[in-house]
Amino acid sequence: MTFTQEKTLAAKVRSDFPILDQEVDEKPLIYFDSAATSQKPLAVLNTLRNYYERDNANVHRGAHTLSIRATEAYEGARDKVAKFINAASRQEIVFTRNATEAINIVAYSWGLNHLKAGDEIILSVMEHHSNIVPWQIIAQKTGASIKYVGLTESEELDLEQFKSLICERTKIVAIAHVSNTLGCINPVEEIIAIAHQYGAKILIDACQSVPHMPINVQAMGCDWLVASGHKMLAPTGIGFLYGKQALLEEMPPFFGGGEMISEVYLDHFTCGELPHKFEAGTPAIGEAIALGAAVDYLTEIGLDNIHTYEEELTAYLFEKLESIPNLRIYGPKPTKDGKGRAALASFNVEGIHASDLSTLLDREGIAIRSGHHCTQPLHRLFDASGSARASLYFYNTCEEIDTFVKALKETIDFFNSVME
Ligand SMILES: Cc1ncc(COP(=O)(O)O)c(C=O)c1O
């Protein structure tokens, strides 16, 4: 393989991420946990600091300079997000705390008001808990039932099963674009088209795709799409809900309070305009503005470049991991050039607990995750309580993969020798 592109991308951006330039236990930090949360470039950190140093004020209701500046920057960030995912208008972007909150808004505001006994919700077995539990709550309240799409032999979403599950009783489909555990990229365009043929609405959980590949909601055709800022270089505490304007107009507010109203009387209130109708209370102003900076940063690098580079990392990671005996990676195999899945690998090694692996790797400065990754139903299918997961981003390198795989092999050898 060539390292040409790696040198141009990871080498180009690496100094933008000061956190990566440190030692853990006297070893250079290797951060392979970006699916949980990404690191933040200086452009984002400086934007946040600049906001609090120079512009901090509450938005929308102030006539003074700082409030006007804060409002312009906050609403400017909304424009950036709208453009980033090609929403038809800025009104279609609702700032939320994270993707979980965005899904809950749809579940409570739309689901509670549209679902009834006999209706069906379709999810998949690979969903993150945040795209399962809200629907279970709404199903309990409305009497609707949930059906789950399973996996094919190659551990991808079973599209044929989806086609057999969907029917006129299906009112909503909620599916991850990219699985945070399997790494598979689901054929969302096809799923959306099928859902719409049956008159069902469709929500895409784009937490693991928006940071890594170009997203065009209009081309995709989804009704709602959710993402978390902290996985796409922004701070925690900010995410967004995209919704088709007509749908958002029709949905009642979920949170009530300041900012989301037009008029309040002692016995009733009238709703504010979109998107403020869904943004009750003082929002995460600095965090939203910093999300705008993250979007600028990602746009400047180019999502196509990020995606292509990550394919290169994926190919290399799989080639190396597959050489380790008794190591089982969940999800589909990538092609030789790393296509067809995300740059992450969830795995188990026979006879060794995933958390023991990650604890020992941490002593080598290597940060990987172990546990159920908020996909317990999926792990149960594999008869596993959890797995280890290495998840990469465009600031990672093939040299880091080499160090990780060497340390992983040594750790496995150590455990095997102890167990002998
Ligand atoms: C696919 C997927 N959906 C939803 C979430 C939830 O994100 P958050 O906790 O930021 O709301 C995650 C986080 O790991 C995820 O990977």
C-alpha cells in the first residue's frame, strides 16, 4: 500500500489536534476511540474560547452588541450545518444536546401523536440504545409494536428481511446509517425509498456517518436525520435534528419554556417559528458556534478526502487484524481497498475479556473502547457481553495501526502464557 495520501492528510492535520501530542504512561498516545467521541482541532477550541472571551451573551432577546454578536454567530452556525448536509432551509435544523435528544424529540413529538395500537415501528438489531429505548417508551405509551430487522450471514443489515417486514401498518422506520459496532454502511437511500412507498416516515441516525462522509439529506430523502456534534470535532452538549420543514411545522413542541414561544398568556401559549419551536430555554450557544467551526474545518478538508483516506486506514487495519489468530471481528469485511465499511473494528479474542485487553493496551498509551458500545441487543445476538473496539478518524495513521496491532499481539500472547 502507498502512504502518500496518509502523509498528505493525517500529517497535514495532526498538529491541529494538540491533545494527540502527549504521552500516556510514557508512551505516545494513540487515540482509537473516535466513534465514542472525536478529538477537537484548534479551530474549534479557539472558536469556543473566543466566544467566551469576547462575545458571550444570551441569544435572540438582547439589543446590545454582545447579544447581537452571539445571536449572529449562533444562527450562522445553523446556516453552516444546513449547508453541510444540504438541508432545503435553515428552519430544518434544530440544535439539540446530542443525537439522543434529537431522537427523543421525534419519538415524543411525532411518535406520541401519530402512533396507536396496531401500528408498527421498524428498527434494526444493530441500533444504538438511543435509537431503541425512545421507541420502546413510545410503543408502551401508544400500543404500537416494534419489529427488528436482523443481519445477513455477512453481518450486514438484512435488506430482504426489511422488505418482508414493512407493510401498511409500518408508520415509522428508524435506522442507523453506519453501525457504531458492526461498522457496516446501510443502504439508506433504498430503505428510505421503500419506507416511503408504504407511506412510512423514516429517521436516519447519522451519528457515525456525518463526521466521515458527505451527507446530502435532500438526495437521501429522509424525513429526519440526527447527529452529535462531539463525534464530528465539536464540543459535547451540541447536536442537531434535521427534519423536513412540513413535518417539523406539523409536530408539536417537545420542551416548553422560553425561546420556543410566540405569545404566553396565563391560560395558553402560541408556538414560536421553526426551528425555535423545538429549542426551549437558553441553548448551548458557544458549543453551537464551535460546531459551526467544526463544520468549516471538515468542509475545508473535504468529506470526500476524509472518506477516501479512512478507506485506506480501514484496509490496513483489517489486513493487520485478520492476521491475528482467534480474533473475531464483527460486521462485514471491507473490500481490499477498504470500501464498504467504516474505519472501526469491534472484536473479541477467544478466551480473553475485552476489558482486560483495553486495560493493558492503555498501559501502552493506546485508547480503545471495551464494553457493549450501547448495542446490547446486538452483542446478545453474538452471544457476547461486549467487545473491544478500535475506531479511527482522519487524524490517525497506518503507523499507529502498526503499533496498536503489535501491542495487541503482545497482550494476547501475555494472556495466553498466563492461562497455559
Ligand atoms: C450510531 C449511534 N447513534 C447514537 C449515538 C448516541 O450519541 P449521543 O450519546 O451523542 O447522543 C451514538 C453514540 O455512540 C452512536 O454511535
